[in-house]
Amino acid sequence: MSKIKVTNPATGELIEEISMQSNAEIELAIKNGHQAFQKWSKLDAHERSRLIQAWSAKVQENKEELAKLMTLENGKPLNEARGEIDYSTAYLDWYAEEAKRVYGRTIPANTNSKRIIVTREPIGLVAAITPWNFPTAMMARKAAPALAAGCTFIVKPASETPLSGMKFIDYAYEVGIPKDVIQYVMGEGKVVGEIFTKSERIRKITFTGSTAVGKQLIANSSENIQHVTMELGGHAPLIVTEDADIELAVQQTVAAKFRNAGQTCVCANRIIVHESVVDEFTEKFASEVKKLEVGNGLKEGIDIGPIINEKGYNKIVEQIEDAIAKGAEALVGNQFQVDKEKGCFFVYPTVLKNVTTEMTIMHEETFGPVAPIVSYKTLEEAVELANSTPYGLAAYFFTNDYRVGHYLHDHLQFGIIGWNDGGPSAAHAPFGGMKESGLGREGGIEGIEPYLETKYLSIGGL
């Protein structure tokens, strides 16, 4: 039986080897989840709510243990890992409450002899595939509304960071959520994806990851008309207008760009600054970026951890080299610490100026700690540049003029927008993208909708 080796990207240390499950074992897990749905879906919503709340409390009780495990396998600074645990339990807490608010309605009939009733029911067994960069948060965003709605849930965690996600679910078992109601399986991503999409027992696929993989899952899921929620790639613009509070913009841009070493789907990838303030912004931004500490996330005071693997590292380096070859200047960074034998790759936070649209970094998601800065003359030009991508996940802008703010909100083609805010994501707000950045929303009252079916009853003869 083949195994997955989980290593620490900061040191190359082997953390654990996990056995891959056979196709037959994964099929059995699907069968068990399907059967468990019959009982879980009929469980009183208040009891489901109580169990999810207990799960959240258990995770918080073990927060430090889980955060350290996450940093070991993911590399992110320990404080960021603690923040992810809090973010994860925020979803559990929110949907524990929403479990009790799955409402139906009555509709006035067009005749006195009829009554019309609409009810909501859980969709069935849900299959999820989650990414390595937020191993518990992305799982919580899917599992919490699924269980709250009355669905059962099976997930394939990312092979790079499976341990914290598995431990996260183990805490659910400890508080009494049945093992067949929420399960994890380990296998090769493509193989598990095909098993999920070919299964008639699975009624919904939910995925966070690349647009290319998302498209393939959408195509494959059409065979059984499975419902899908997709949170896919991004290429977020961040616009700084001429009237912006530069100090605030710098502070928030650092947060939006360098969280998790820039390895997030919503991090600022293209910084678009008005020509009248670009020099001031760039100087102050570069000064703040120089202060960021790079190293092992378990060490105190570290801001930037390692890149997850060599493939991700190579992409970042290629984008930096392409930009510099085409005329960009690295004000900060363009330094690397690499040990290929151990599999450790660190990229120092890099700020590029004199960036143009001919450079690859302006067209492809970087997924690393590199901030390219371009200038603009008119607001229309900034919007055109911001929207010149097939992606539409997140965007940011900084202005103190309400007219400019509303104009940007109305014209930016993105599902999540931060106005003077580099961290807009929250469990009680809908998260998701437009265009090729996905389908559906996670979080907020919208986040439970994809896990519910609508049933309409017309009663006649009254």
C-alpha cells in the first residue's frame, strides 16, 4: 500500500507517513456516508446545532496542539495558524446557529381550494476536496453548513497538509458526531476526484483549488447532475487612489499581500497606484516590507514561512526573473534560501516597481510573497486594468472619497471587495468569486443554501 510522506517545508523533517486508501475503501466510505444520511438528516436541528457547537469548543480546547501541527506541515507562522483555528471555529459557531434557521414558507394560492407549502431538505451526501494552504478553515467552511443542513460529509484533504484537517475532524468524533456522518479519505487527488464525481450516492461536490481542476470536476460532475460549489483561482487587484490614506493603505496592503507568505487565493497580486502618490506609497510600502522576518514558523517573531514545495517556488522565481528581464526593479527582496535536498524553499518578500502589463506576474496568479506595483492616470484606466483577468475572486481599493468608492464597487468584477480593508473575509459574510473564480458562496446565510433542496407541495381539494 502506497504512502504519503508529510514533511515540514521549513526543515524537510518527516512528520508522518499516511497510508493511501484503496478505491474499494473509498467506495465503502461513500456507501457508509450515504447510509448515515438517512438518520443524520432526520436528527432534530437543535441536536445537530448542539453537536456542532460542541465540536467548535473541542477544537478551541485543543487550539495550541492543532496550531502547532498546522505550522509543522504547512509552514505558516504559528500566530497565523492560531488565527486560522479561530477562523475555522467561527464557521462552526455560525452554522451551528443556522442549523435552526432552515426555514420553509407558505405561498398564497390562486384559488381558495388550494394551499401551497415550500420546505427545505438536505441535499444528501457531500464530497469535498480541500487545499493545503488553509487545511482546517477550508474544511470548516464546507463541513459546517453541510452538517448543519442535515447532510453527511466526506472530504479528501490535501496531500501536502492532511494532518491538521484529519485532527480537526477527529475532534468532531470526540464530541459524539458519528464517524459515518463526517469522514476523511486519503488518496491521489485525480483518482479520488473521479470516484467522487462518478458516484451516484454523492449529491454535491465542493472544491477549493485551481481553476483548471475545478473545471474538470464541473465537467465530470455533469454525468450524475451533481450540485457543485467551486472556490477557484484569483488574481486580486489592489487600487490606491490619489486621495487615499497612504499609511492605512500601506498597512493593509502588507496584510493582504503577505499573509501565509502570499500563498492565498485572495492575496493582493497587482498593486495599482495613482501616479500622484505612487512614489510615496512605494517608498513607505517597501520600508514596511523590509521589516518582515523570514524563517521557520514555529520561531517567535516570524512573519513569512516557507513556500510549500519546489513547484510553487519555481513559479515565483520565474515570475520575478521575467519581470526584471522586462525592466522591473526589485526594491526589496529577490532573495532566496533553498535546500533542494531537504525540500525547503524560502522566498524573501519582494517589492517590484516599474512593472508593466507585458510581464507574466500581471497575468498569472503568483501564490508567493511578491508585490508588483504599477501606476495609473485615470480611475477608468485602473478599473480596466483590474478587470483585465478571467478571475474575479477578490479586489481591494483605498479611497476616502465616497463617490470614488461607490464607483469602484460598481465597476470592479469581483465577488469579494475590501474598501480600506485588506482582510474582508468573515464567517458571517458570503465568500466566493465571479467569472472563472468559482460558483456559489461559502459563509453567511448564503453558505447553507447549496446544501439544501427546495420541495414544493400543492394541496388541493380544500
